[in-house]
Amino acid sequence: MDGVKIITEDPELSDSTKEEIVRIARQAQEQFVNERDIARHMKARLDDMFGRAWHVIVGRYQYGSFCTHETGSLFHFYVLRNAVLVWKTPDF
């Protein structure tokens, strides 16, 4: 994954899933400028591809987060111009 700096990843998250998440992040950043639009696009794609309920935070500078996630679904990384945090929770 060229140009990707991984911050945190769940060790049970498969390499193929990480690659797909990065691909979606790149595509969203090429299509949108606003972080909210990037996150909205990514969430919709992740929900479609991997089932509900994904959560996405996109930002350029400092932000904090604290979340509970399903095993094998947390991924926090930098790609292109943004940091991206994604995780999945059960869809009740």
C-alpha cells in the first residue's frame, strides 16, 4: 500500500480488507474536497461492501476519538491529504 502510513490496525483485519478501505479512501479524496463528503461516501461504500454499520472519521489535523468496535474492523491510517479512521459496530 504505497503512500499509506498506518497508525493503528486491528490485527484480525485482513490485508485484502485494508487494501479495499484504502482504495475507497483514495477514490473518495479524488472525488470530494470536504471531509464530511469523503466520510459520507466512504461509509456508504463500506456498508455496501462489508455490511452495516461502519463509521468513518476523516481529518487533516488533530482530532480525538474513542470507540468500541467489532473484532477485526478498526483501521486508522493516513493516505493522500487526510487521516482516516474507520471501524464497524454491530447493526442492531
